[in-house]
Amino acid sequence: MAKMINLKINGVDVSVAERTSILDAAKTIGVKIPTLCHMDLHDIKFVNKLASCRVCMVEDVKSGKLLPACATPVKEGMDIKTESPLAINARRTIVELLLSDHPNSCLTCAKNLNCQLQKLAQDLGIRDIPYQGERRHIPIDSRSLSMVREPEKCILCRRCETMCNEVQTVGALAEVGRGFDCHVGSTFNRSMFETTCTFCGQCVTVCPTGALHGMNYIRKVWKALSDPKKYVVVQTAPAVRVALGELFGMEPGTIVTGKMVSALRKLGFDKVFDTNFAADLTIVEEAHEFVQRLTKGGKMPILTSCCPGWVNFMEQQFSDMIDIPSSCKSPHEMFGAVAKTYLAEKLNVDPKDMVVVSIMPCLAKKYESARDELKNKGHSDVDIVITTRELGAMIKEAGLSFKDLKDEEFDDPMGESTGAGAIFGATGGVIEATCRTAYETITGKELEELEFTALRGLNGIKEASIDIDGRKVRIAVANGLGNTRKLLNMVKSGEKEYDAIEVMACPGGCIGGGGQPFHNGKISTLKKRAEAIYNIDEHKTIRKSHANPKIKQLYDEYLGEVGGELAHELLHTHYEADPKM
């Protein structure tokens, strides 16, 4: 049993476990203390070790001193005031000093109305900046295809640095410079694409200001939609439909598939398709590859390759394992390849005039779509990638009343999907869907129990074993790149042996992607999104990818056999060690 500490907060007796911070002790009695650098993520607390922002200052009545609540543990007999004039004036002064060195570009900032510094200034009633003087002038880094870094907006909270280095273990961000010019950036002021950055976007999800944000391609989409010579098709990822509603005041996990399809038609897209269809296609090819390796002595374990952030991480930091992942392209890239061949033929559209737009929960897919390995005859499979947040902005820009839209269905023939395609959006879903198909391929028997519950949930690393025709198939799932590093190091050392591993770069999988509505570290939000994903699966008539009649039609009419020559040409790729490493 932990030792209990007794103290007073705002005159109220509080008893909490030893080593509890003043911030968390205050929460037990409903007292909210403002913070910037502090963040909670997935029940694991990452507290800035330097308490760098000092916005959470409270008064210790007995000593008369100000203390940072997020980094100060409680002590027996403490008497803390969170709302004293001394504490409030200190917070106001700190925020005024932050604003004195911050660009006054709120109207055009990517985080306008979603900025925690802006919210603090509003809550503290700051209407002018008394500390006038020189401001930092540091160039914007917009050379990456996925994200933008604006160092002048950095407030040195170092949340991005903690996320990148401690949670994801990527090591792309660090404190740069000294004194007045100090900011969080990259060593030698390199552009993000010249570093170890995987473009997972998790730094963007925790940045309280607009110092880090995703590349915005909304104008490119509007331009394509307004060009009468272009035939613009759009696809939507599984995780988008369970998060988009949050941008319109709906509860996390609200399934808005029908309204989303309706909105996309009203925005002017010629065809509205479902990436879940391509997820089914991915499973058919990936399960075939898995079965071939499993039954014919191929290299094991097979690693899923649907996540571009994870692929970047592997190419940079685990290039010695580059021959292990599946060669399958990610679902939206498979969709693009099929759209510009099979679909273009069916619609009698010249592939050069077809624009494929992907709506993704992910920032890494912006970079992925431009990779040379994912081009066919010199043309990218996918032309433009926008995020869930960008789609929400387009719907608002068009003046649509999202909640009032009638539900509509996806277009044929690439709009029909199974429950297996839907669960791609949550961690563990890809390998679960693969197992459903692999089991029936190997045994020739129908799988009765479709839910592999051991592979579900938000734990960083999950393990399960599945009996397939008398063979024990060992499965592992990792979400978050820090967990991925732990898992792969165990595999390399021989400590663990698996037959298949699923990796997702983002905590929680795609539901927690860098392009999703900001969840602000609330695990309850991610849980609700995941529950919605599995709810979609449960209510689908067809729940196994290989049973999708439109997938069968695609192979019959165009691709030929699963894993065949044309399928490999269009649906598979290769990986290379990153020359930077």
C-alpha cells in the first residue's frame, strides 16, 4: 500500500498517495489548474521534467513560494492555493511573456480556435501585451510533404520532443539554439524530411500551438474539383468515419459514414468510394503471402506493411529486417492503382485525367503517395491526400450542415466492403482480418469464431496464439513506434519468436493518427473510436475479406489469380534502406 499524504488545497482537506503531483491532487477535488507543457497519454503520464512553461504555478501558503503544480510532489501538511492573486498574476505574466515572442497571426494559423496558448490568453483576460520588444525570426520548414514546422510559434513546452524521443523513440526533434533563439527543432536545422522523422504526426497531435502542423492540400482538392477536364474520385479510410463527427460537435465514436458520403458528393467528387474495399483487397493479397510463407518455409515472421510511418521507421532504423515485411502496398495505394487501371477502363476515363484523392487519418500518407516506388508508368497511384481535419474544414468551408445531411451509400464497384476491412482502423485489426482469411485458406473450413479478442485493445504490445489446422500460429501486435522498437529488438535477440506481427506507428492505430481530430491525450476518445470500428464489423453481413463479391469480381474481370503477375505489378512494392541512416 502506498503511503498517503495529507494536505490542503484551497482550504479543502486532500489525501493522496505519496509522489502524487499537486496537479493530480487538485484534480481529485475537481480543481483545474491550467497547463501547457504537461500531457497525459494513454494512462501514462509524461510530465515535462523541466516544468518548462510554468503556467501551472500555485502558491505554497506556508513558504509564500510559487511552485509548478505539474512537477511538484505533494508533502505532508502542505497548504496550497491555486487561485490566490499571487498565483493568478504569475500565470498571467508568464502567458504575456510567451505572447510577447509569439507571432500575432492567429487568424491564419493552422491551430486557430484550437490553440491552447490562445485559450489560456482568453481565460486570463489578456487583451494587450505589455512586454514589447524583439521577437525571434526563424525560417519556416515547409519542405516536407507531410508536415510544417514554424519555429517562431514554439513555446518550448517540449511536448513534441517528449513524444518523438520518449514515446515514439524516433529522435528527430531536439532543443536547438541557445538563449533568445532557442526552440525545438532538428539538429543542424535540417528539414524534417532530412532527419529520422517518420511523419507519424504524433508531435503534431501534442503541439499546443501552431509550431507543428500538417501540410494542407485543401486548395489542391478544390482546384481539381473545379477543373472540368478532371475526373475526381475520392476514397475514405475506416478510421475517418468514426472521428469526423467530432469536428461537428458529435460524440467520439459516432459513426457518420452515410453523412460523410453525402458531404463528399455535395463537395463535387465524381465518385465516392471506400478504402475498406481496398483493405479487403490488401487482406486477400497479404493473407496469400502469409500462407505461402507459413506453409512453404518462407522467411518469418511476416510483418504488416499498411502503415507508412512504420515503413519509414523500418527503412531508417531496422533496415536489417527489410526483407521481412509483406510486400503489399497500403490499402489506399492499392485503391489508387486499381482506380487508374480497372476503374478507369470501366468508366472509359483516361488515367491521366483521373485524380485520386485519399481522405486519411494519417500525415505519413501524404509523403507515402509521392514515393517513386508507388508510381505506375510515371504517375502516382494517389494524387492528393487530405486528413480527417482537412475534410472537416472543407465541409465547413462549403457551408454544409453536416448533422442534417441524409445518409448515402458509396458508389460501385469499389464501395462494397466487409467487416474485416473496417477493423483496419484500430490496432490489431489488420492481423485479425488476415487471420480470418488465412485460417479458411489453409483449413478449407469456415471460421465460426471471427473475433480474435486477444489482439484487440490499446495495450502497447499484445500477443496471441491461434490454432490453424493443428499448427500454433504466434501473433504479436505493436502500436506506437516505441513499442515497435521493443518488440523488434526482442525478435532480433531471439527472446521472442512469432509467425506474424502487425505494426501501427500511432498509439491506438489509425484511430489515433496524426490527421485525426485532436484527442488531447484522452484515452476515452480512442476507446470510443475503436468500439465504433468493431461495431461496424459486427453489423456487417460479410465479415471476411475473401468473401467480398466485389473483390471476387475484380480478380475475375481484371487481376486474374491472387498473388499473380498483374496483382504483383499493381498491388505490391519493395523497400529500401534509407540512405540517410
